[in-house]
Amino acid sequence: MSKESMLRDDLLEIVKQIARLQSNPRTWLSWVVYFLARLEEQATLGSPANRESYLEMLSALQEEIRNRMQTGGWH
């Protein structure tokens, strides 16, 4: 099993745990924000370029969310 597959499996388990503990999706916002904040911390541990890459990722994420709202699906 690849590292990516293992990570996906781990993230899926975390998603299931969050949904089990808090069944209302509106409450998941705090977990998404928490997750993004922890990723930002990790990005800033590396080179300053990582901080810029993180901000670019947030911009791309914003576009993905816009697309999701318009099309009803994730790309």
C-alpha cells in the first residue's frame, strides 16, 4: 500500500469519527478550520516559499469550493 493510500485511509477514519461525534455538518466547520490551521503551521516550519505555496493552495481551495457550489460535485 502506498503512503498516499495509507494517508487517505487515515483521513477517512478521522472523517468518520468526526461525523460520528458530530452528526450535523454545520458543526464540522471548526474541524475544517482546525485542520487548515495545523497544515499552515506545518507549512511555515519549512522554507518561506512554503508559506507562499500554502496561500496559493488556499486560493485553489477557494476555487474548488466555488466550483463545488456551482456544479454540485468535487473535481
